Amino acid sequence: MIHELEILHRLLPTLAMRADVALGPGDDCAAVEIGGDRLLLLAVDQLVGDVHYFAGRTAAAAAGAKLLKRNLSDIAAMGGTPAWALLVLAVDGRDADWIVGFCRGAADAAEAVGVALCGGDLAATPAGSGVEVGSLTILGTVGRDRIVRRQGAKPGDALFVTGEFGNSLASGHHLDFTPRLAEGRFLAENGFASAMLDVSDGLLLDARRLADASQVHLTLDPAATPRRAGAEVPGALGDGEDYELLFAVPAARAAELERDWPAAFARLTRVGAVEAGAPGVFDPAGENLQTKYRGGYEH
Amino acid sequence: MIHELEILHRLLPTLAMRADVALGPGDDCAAVEIGGDRLLLLAVDQLVGDVHYFAGRTAAAAAGAKLLKRNLSDIAAMGGTPAWALLVLAVDGRDADWIVGFCRGAADAAEAVGVALCGGDLAATPAGSGVEVGSLTILGTVGRDRIVRRQGAKPGDALFVTGEFGNSLASGHHLDFTPRLAEGRFLAENGFASAMLDVSDGLLLDARRLADASQVHLTLDPAATPRRAGAEVPGALGDGEDYELLFAVPAARAAELERDWPAAFARLTRVGAVEAGAPGVFDPAGENLQTKYRGGYEH
């Protein structure tokens, strides 16, 4: 048990920020001022063997690529463009081929989106532990007046998602996904999204985070939520590792968005609406979906 | 065994950089263009329980502070000013107090030098493993024409160090050290240092890295090397975890440096000279010090 909520609750209010920190902890990325009209986006994420991939079975390159792509998804959620990355790896009992394979997997996924892997560190975990932990820091940029946060959804907005949900592990999607960078940038640059996040811990849990950050009541229709092959409704709402975008769009622009959404993009689906009321996620009949479908993948 | 040299040798030449990467892997920090006259410095370092601190004995806050300060030492070595940090931690079997303590230790050490801890991630290592790995990304800035690298030392330069060396573990210095930020900035801003790095893996090993990067022969006088209390010559040359600066200074400016060195700074000592010749580290009699004192702390 890592008591994440308790820890964040105790820690975050005590952190001293600087005047140049435009956005501190609590969103998909932090954002800091670097002069000019663009903010620097920063995010970091970890990948633990036998937690986030099968240490004995997943190809090293696929694990490394997953680590990079998880971080790209965080940049996508802010409407940003990724630029640079730093990779660290702590391993025990892996040969040079495996380690090089892991790093190359991350480097190839980075190169595919124009990101330079420009630093890192390699360490050993205690001998015999067999534990391996990778961590990647992604940096990117976004226009100061284009950044999209988790807060900002307004009553009356429509709620959309990219892609499909559920059955990520069995389908291999958890390794094979495409971060929604183009989609996130399109939404930000055209001012469509009033709030956005990436769905990695299950649609309901992440929807709740958007509801909390924006202080709104979300209506989400489980029947309208697109499901990945093999996924039932509970899995689509709670499985996690979807790496899709969930975002709110002012109602007056929803039809324009649906009309202008490029055909090459991931599927776009309107799944609900933003309403005034206590933060939470409810079905169209008013039932609390977090009570109905317990779950969500906290790791 | 993590085969670090083989891995770097296979991996680094294959990494695709971007035009805005001013300095890629291989120095204490990477540096990237962000517009304007300052470069963004990036570094990441890890701290593994029972490798870099005693998991059962070191106070959580001291371990967290060490992780932050190790990274500050990398910024110091480039002559930079640290600004922002991201912290990740993967643990097993730690309670919320320990985790908050670790993060607060890092946050307090950050605040002490004006750095904002503005993001992070918390994960679990496999249950029962007891393995804990922390990782911290530091970001800072440095003037484009002020950055100091490992390469750049020229035959004729004098070789200097800050502080003292050896016996870091038993003396507690490995937790208690002060990163040489003011000293590094002074050297860079006044153009004293032609090359510099932070000594964390043992003076000889790090001196060899400077010699390799600058393609020079270094003469280093073991008798002139300042020793921490309790350290003998072999320990001063090889123990590691000193977190001091090693740097080359054009001979014409060495006396000026010694005269202008602020009294509040760490002790300044001239320990040798830079000469033309095959890269390596030799004593004044011409003996290869790496052959004479095997060691250096690779982790």
C-alpha cells in the first residue's frame, strides 16, 4: 500500500513554488515559464517490472517504448508538443542486450515523434531482488494561451473521448497504443477543449479527477462509451491503461468539432455532458457510476 | 553487473538528437535551446535503497535530501543555476510517514536553494521485494556562452578541486554534503574553468573522464589532494560520493582565481596540471594512478 492520496494531501500544500511555475503538481504535466510565449511542460512516469509489464515475457523494447509513450500521453493531455526526454533504469540480473533493448525501445518511440533522448542514468537494484524500475522524464512546450488543464470544464460543456476503452491488458493495447499527440494538439490549438486529461487509470477514476479539478458534475453514458474488442461495460469504465483523452468542449462548438475532426485521428465519441453540481460521475439516470462500478486502476 | 560502459558504447551513437540539443548525453547535464541567451540544463539521477543509503537506518528525509543534492551537484558542474525538479519514488513496505519524510527531505533541500519541486510520481515495487528506488530530474539554466563542459581542458591549464576527498561513507559526508552551486557559478560566470565535472564516483575515475572528454593527459599529485578527516590517500582518490568539483583553469588565470576565491566558498586546492598526451591520470613522477590505485565507485 502506498497511501497515495494521503501522501499527496500531506505533501502538496507544503511545497514551495516559484513565481515562474505556471502549473504545479496535480495535472498531467507541470508547466514553467521559460520566457517567450511558450511554457515548458514537464512530466515524469515510472514503469515497474511485473507491475506495468511482465518482466519475464514482455520484450525489452516493448517495455521501453511503453515507458516513453505513457509520458507522451501526458504531454498530449495538455495540448503540448514533446521535445526532449531523460531515461533512467535500475535493474538486477539483466544482461546488456536486455538493457540496450529497453533503452532502444524508448529511443525508437521517441524518434518516431521527434523527441530526443538526451540523458539518463543506469543503476543496479540489490542483487538477487530481480526488481527493475524504469523512469522517464518528458519535456515539451505549449503556447501559454493554449495549454489545457484538468480544471476549466463548465456546466453545459459536452464530454468527449478519443478511441476505445477496456480490455487493455489482454488485447495488448497496454503496449501497442498510440499516444494522442495530434488529437491533443488539435484540440488545444483550435481552442476546443475547456478541460482535458489522459485516461490511464480507468475512465471512471480519471473522469472523477476531471470532475474534482473542475468542480463539476459529469454525466457519462456507459452505453455510449466505445469499447475495445473483448471489453464489457465494467472493463471499459474501470480497466485502465487506455491512454486515451477525455475532454470537455463548450456545447456551442461540439458540432463544429465533430465536423472538423480529421479522418486520420482516433475515433471521436461524445459520451456525456458537464453539469453544475457536486463533483462526481453519474449515468444519465443520475446513478453514481463510481458506486455502481467499483474499480479504477491505481498504481 | 550492469555493463554500463558496453551499454553506453552501443546505445549513445545511435540516439537521434534534435538541432536544439546543444549538449547531448555524456556530460553532467544535457543542455537544450529554449530561445533567448540561456540554455536549459537537464539531469537525472537515481538513489537505490541499500546501494546509495542504508534502507534500514538512514532517516527518510536524509535520503530524500541526498537525492536532490546529488542532482544539484550536476548543475553546479556546468556552472548553472537550478530551478525546477521532478521526484519519483517506487517503494515496497514503507508507510506514509516514511514516504512523506523522503519527499519532504528532497523538498526542503530544494527550497533551500530556490528550486521548486513541481511534479512527480509514486509507484509500488513488487510486494515483498523491499526494494526502493528514487529518481529525481533537475532542471536549471546557464548562459549559452558560460556553460562549462567536461571537454575543453587544454595543455598548460592548472587542475583544481573544491573541498576534501575520501571517507565519505563513514564520515556521513555522503548524506551531509553541500553541493558546490555557488562555486560552480563563480567559475563559469567569471570564465575561469575551461572544463569541469562533479566528483561523485571517486577522484581518479572522474579525473579520467575529464581527461577522456578533453583528450588530455592529467597530472594529479596525490600528496596535494586534500583529504577528509579519516581518509588515507587511496580513499581520497577512490572512495567516491565526494560531490566536489574538479576543474581546469588556464595557467595565466590560476593566480587570479586563488586571489579572488571568496572566503565563504569551499576550500580551493591546486592538485595538478593538464598536459598534452594520451588521456589518463598520472602522478608527478609519471606513474599511472589508475593502475597504482585501482578503484573508483561505479554504481
